[in-house]
Amino acid sequence: MVVFRAWCQRYARRMWRPHSWDEIEALLGRAVETSTLEFKREITDKNAELAKDVAAMTRNGGILIYGIAEDPKTGRAMALAPIELKGTKEHLQQVIGSHVSPVPDIDPELFESPGDPTKGVLVVAIPSSPLAPHQTGGRYPLRRGTTTDYLTEAEVERAYRQRAEVEGEPFTPMALIEQQFVAIWPDLNAPSVGEMRLVIRPRASEARHPSGPWQETHLREAVRRAVDRQRHRFRNISLVRCFNALGQWQPHGVAGWWSGEKASLGSAHANRQRFGATLAYPARLSFQANWGLDFADANDQRLYVSAREVDVAYELAAMLAIAGEYFMEIEGAGLLVAGMKLKGFQGALSQLGTQTGKLNELPGALDGVSTATETSTLELRDMPELAARRLIENWLPPFYMVEGKKLDQFGDAIDLFDLVVNEVGGGLLPER
């Protein structure tokens, strides 16, 4: 639990939020209130109301912005309403510390108005809390859609069981991927074929979708929302194949739902790819992808075996984005764990190195890697590349190093994940 809380504190500083006055102004007329984003014209002097605003966001996480007026009918940010900044952050932290139990982790940040530095906007990032539910005034607030409600007695009981589970034994990466992954296709041991297996589930196993077994529409909509949200963030979204492959869902026996391509991979050339996903009840998503690693020219002459690291990074981030959209609908699924396994890449050469011609005489890739990470619905929905980096970055160095030496062809500072997605991929990370 101590480790998980430390992760939540770090994540609060990495959550999506405006980082400048220009970005705050850019919200006007565009951003709309959701279950994880709320605008407040002013910071209330009623301590109970202030505590309720924060406590209600702790279940799945979210952002409170004080100093923006919203349209009461549409919830759209309409105008700036700068608040007095002096003492505001300290007052908020004092109220949370004395009125919310247990005290949640929050990360408030002040932004001064260019015209009057004594006034501005307060942005409060609230990560999904492993200590939820948080009580204030003898009740447990919860953000439902764009309104604040309270947990029922049954929901409080379930939330406490989930908290106990999160506080219990830590998950193990191998158990997550080996025991909880639900495959669509059997193990594929064909030569020159690489495979990725990915499983994401709530940290608390009792979390379940409110629609029960009827989830076809919700799964399809999760993919659509992921495409819409990431369209302007994946600067070359045409490289992402799984979005199209996972658009339709159908029953998978009595176990859940599945989507994807079931056809045999056949000859493993670069254009042969297949993607699939399963939902296992009550709420566990498994993704599976295969890539042909043989790259051939127009005359079908084999050139090299590619590690496909650019494609792996893109598809991994896209699958995580889909999971973020899906789990956002599940109350109590704010904290997630994800496990990934790559295999079949033994000896394959860097896709980046061979396609750019900038990296020569690099060793081949290792067979694969098994990794896991703690994450949240908000991170996967808004910044899936962060979790993708944690899952994949340990796989990259061995076949980008020569005799243990750092690469120098791309400059002194080497960030392999950034290099992979930006040099060949055209960019996955947001522009800085």
C-alpha cells in the first residue's frame, strides 16, 4: 500500500491538466464537464462543500478547476472568473486535512492572471485513491456523470472490501499475465512471428460494469472514444491497426465478449498482422497481437527480420487507451494493473535502425519480456503512452546497444521510447 500510495502521489503530478494560462484559456468554449472534470466559478467559503467536491473525485480520480464559469445547461467552460490566489492553496489543504477522512492525496496548482497576478485559477489534480471511499460530513460523496451523489450503503460496503483488497498482498506480474490473460488464438510458434499479450484489470477484483453481461455497445463505444481522443495525440494515427480490428464485439461463449481477427496469419510478411481482444467477466480486458517479422521487397526477396518495435509501441498505447475508456465507466475501477508479455522476437533487428539507415551493426532483439505496471483509468484514457513506456522500455536497450555503449547517432541524450515513436513512427507523444 505504501508503494501504491507513492505511485498515486507521483501520478497526480503527471495527470492531464492545463499547464499554462494559455492552456486554461484554450478550455473556454471547448471543454465540457465530465465525471472527471468539473469547473467552479469560485472557491466556496463553505468548508463542507469544498471537502465534498474533492472527496467525490477520489473514487476514479479527476480535475477540479476553480475560476472558470460554466454554462449551467451544457457544462461547457464559458468564461474566466479569476479568484483571489493568496492563501487559497493553503486553505484548500487545511480543509481537506480536517474534513475528509482518510485524507486523500491531491496536487493543487495556482495560475496567475496576466492582467492581475493577485488573481487567477486553481487547478486541483486528484488521483484515484487506494484509500477510497473518503468520508466527509458522515457520508461518502461520489461523482456520477456531471453531478455529485453519495454512495449507498451497499456501495460503501463494496468499496471497503475493495480497499481491503488493494491493501492486501501485492499482485505479481507473472500471475497477472499467465493466469488472467484470456487468449483468442492458441500459442503460435511459427518462425518470424512476434506476439504481444496484454491484460488490464481493476486493482480491486470486485469492480464490475454496471451493465452486467450486456456490454457489446459499451465495448464498441470505448474503442470509438479512444480513436476520437487519441486522433490528435497520435501524430500518425494511420499506423494504429488495432482501432479498426477491435471495432465490433460479439459473445465469447459464457465468459464474456471478443473482437478482432481470427484468420490464420499465414505467411509472415510485414503486411500480415492480426489483433484481437477479449472481455472476461466481471471486468478484465485481454489484448492479443501478432506481427509477421519478415520484411520483403517487391520481388518477395527476404531482406531482414524486424523487431517491429515501432508498431509494438503504437499498438500497445492504443490498446491501453481503449482500456482507459472502458474502465472509466466502472465505479471503483480507478486503480488498475496491467501486465504485458512479448515473445517471438529473438534475433530480430531494430525496425528504426534498418528503416532509417542511421543505426548499423546492432545486435538482434531478445525473445521478449514480461512486465507489469500499476496505472489508473485517467492515465490510460488521457496519456496511455506513460503506461506503455513503463511496460516496454526495458525491452528496448539490449538491441540498441553495441558492446554496452550508448547510442550516439541521435545525440548525447537517448530516450529509446521517444526515439522509437518519433523517429520512424511520426510521433505518439504530444508535441511539447
